[in-house]
Amino acid sequence: MLDIFKNERRFLIFLFLFALAIRVVFISFPIIAQDALEVKHDAATHNMAAMRVVEGKEDTAPRTGYYLFLAIIYFLFGHNLYAARFAQAILGALTCLIIYFIGREVFSKKAGIIAGLISAMYPYFLYYTGMLLSETLAVFLLSLATLLIVKYIKSLSFPPAKSVAQASSLWAGKTALLVGVFLGLATIIKPIVFGFPVFLLIGMILLSRKKTKAVFHFLGILAIFFLTLSPWVIRNSLVTKKVCILPYAGLITSVATNPNYKYRFSEPEKLEEWQESHLEKDKIRAKKKGAIFLPLSYIRNNPKEFFSGLWFKFKEFWRPAPHRTGAHWSVRNFILGWLSAGLISILGLLGMIFSYRSWRLTLIPILLVVYFTVAYSLTIGLPRYRLPIMPIMILFASYGLYSILSQIPMSRILTHFTQVGK
């Protein structure tokens, strides 16, 4: 059995099948998945929108791209919810392989193995495999973009020998363009990714030995990013009869400027009452001034309320377990949340600290974590929105765990376990 971990090819096959098997078991038995298989709220909206596409009915609402993913599944297999979940199980298993490759590129094969295995068993990845929500697809696309970014950064930070410099430069350029494609696709699924290229530019300039080439490559990434995004912007703009880059911008703006957002658990009626009374008004103001001016005006006039809400949403975004007054609260979920997301967040922070010597390769993944944290703290801080950056946290947690274990005597089993492809 331990021979699997010594041969990379065998390990990758094992990891994929192991991750897929766990996910298939999870989505196949309601007694295990429980409410993860329920189709309600956002899941119901995605499901109905996908069915409208399959049935050829007109859809007049601005949307993210996830429902098209569902529509393709329904077109091929009929309105089969299990087929959609099985497709997400495959994406989840592939994501585990991508996380292994990121770990191998950034740290070592040992860290990649640990990260891949943790990802295969991570409870929140399993949970959202069963839900008709965009998280699983977003995690896959953003993980793939992260892997391409890391490979590109390695070509900038560690230039090859002169004999292969020209070929390497061409390869780096192609990789940069692929980064634009997958960041664009990730934005279609999760519009919050839209602002990340700014952080990417900062990272590329800091890391590149040739700043001009980095800026040139970034412009290529940006061009492909907008080219990938453009069909969806055109679709949403035609539907709404106005330029619509980010769906639900009005709702997000209204929530972001809602002083009662912090009561969404203790006194949810306050949140709903404020939302209903201000949403239409905000839409009118946003149409006149642009949605971006609403939060700026709110911050200027209500700084104390703004920072109070910012802190609340930051805590919600990083909350490892369901809120005590929330719908998903249970002692089991509380313990499971802290033993998984809580422990990974702590170990991930330690891993970031321990990996300071590899800062050239870890900077942009860390910037992605920072960006998501800031973006959702400014808008809608929900724990499930943290999922697309959890592969990065698992990666750092794996490195942090390995760094801690390397300081104590390890058993022969652990030594064999971490010896892959010597």
C-alpha cells in the first residue's frame, strides 16, 4: 500500500479515485449528506434557470454562469440532479489533483501529498459537492488558475539557462494567457473575482526581474480575461438593457451599506426590513450615480457603522462552524467545523509564516486569500464564500503541519508515506 506514495503516477490515480469514491458515497446516501441534497434558496434558483435554458424559455434575469453548467448536464442526461452532483464529484476529485500539483510546485511533493489527501476528505468540499451551488465549480477553476499563476511566477523568478530561454519565454507567455482564460471563467461563476487582477499585477511587478515584460504579460492576461468575460457581459447587458458587468450589483451594494447586517442572526427581521425599504431606492441612485458611489457615500457619512459591519463580516467570512442561531447549527457541525476549517485556518496561518523563505512563490496565493477576505468583508461575508480560497489554506496548512512534524521524531510509516518520486 505504501508503495503507492513512492510512485507519483500511482499516487495521482489513487488520489483521484479516493476523492471521487468519498464524494460519490456522500451524494448517494441522504442519511450521510442530510441537508446538502436539498434544493432550496440559491440552489433552487440555479436549478430553475438551468431548466428554462433546456426548455428553450426566455430568461430575463442577470445571472452568474453556474446555471449554464447545470443546463449542459440537464441537456445531456435530462433533469437528473444526481448527474449534476456526480459531475461536481468529478470536478472535486480533479481539484484534489490540482491542489497536489500546486503544493509540489510551491513547496515539495511531500507537502503536495498532504494537501491532496486533506482536500479529498475536507468536509466542506464534500458538503458542497451535493449542493447545486457554484462553489465546487469555482474552487476547480480558481485552483487551476492558481496553478498556472504559480508556474508563470516560477518562470519569472527563476529564469532558465540561456539555451532554453527563448522557449521558456514563449511558454511563459502562453501560460499567462491561460491565466486570463481561467480567471475570466472563474469570474463568470464568481463575479467577486473581477477585482483580483489588480492584486495580480502588484504581485507580478514585485516578483518579476524584468518589470516591463511582467506588465506586457499582464496586459495580455487582462485582454484575454475581458475577452473571456465579454460574452457573459453582453448576455447580462442585453437582458437588463444596460451595461451589466457584475450581476446582483444592486443587491450587493444594498447589503454592503446595510447597518443592520450584523443583526442577520440575532434579529433577522431588522435586516429584512431595512433591505426591503432601501433596495429600490438604492437601485434608482445606483442608476443615476453608479453603484460604486453608494458605499463611498455610506462610508463617508457613517464611518463607525461601516467599520463595525466590516469587522462583523470579516468574522463571518472566517467563521469555521455554523452560527449558534443559524439554520445549520448543531453540536456535530460545530465540532466538525472547528476540527476541519478551524484547524486548517490556524495551520494555514502558521504555514504562511513558516514559508517566508519561499515568498516569491507564495506571494500571489497569499494575495488571493487577502483579496477574497477584503472583498467579502466589504460586501457579503458568508462562510461558504470562503470555499474558493480553501485550497490555498489547505496548501499552507499542509506545509505548516509538515514543518511541525519535521521537528519531532517521525515513524517509519510517516517517512515512507512522504517519499514520493525521489
